[in-house]
Amino acid sequence: MADIVDVLHRLTFMAHEPAEKLRAAIAEAQAVLDKLDAFAQDAEDGYCLIAASDIMPGHNALIPERSGLARKEPQ
């Protein structure tokens, strides 16, 4: 029984280093995904601002709330 426990302990120690590397790689990949998501959100908001403006009269969209802008109502 002691041999089985010893083997399990060795396997645990052997797996520790690759697991740490994998966790670091996952964290790095998540950071890249977060940047890509932010870029995509900015691009979408940019399109919505252009479509909501008079630059593209055939298009319409809501002004993104986070832009802090609002369309002036005609007087």
C-alpha cells in the first residue's frame, strides 16, 4: 500500500509544474480575449455612432449609452 501512495505522490509532483504552466497560459489567453472583446465593443459602438449620425443617412442605430452622447431633437 505504501508503494501506491508513493507513486501517487510522485505523479502529483510531476503534474504540478505542467499544471502551473497551463494556468499561466490560460491567464495570458484570457487577457488577449478580454482585449479582443474590448476592441470589438469599441468597433461596434463606433459603427453605431456613425449609423446614428447624418454621415450615413440610409442607416440608423441607437447611440451607445457609454458614449455619453444624445441626438439633438429638431426645434
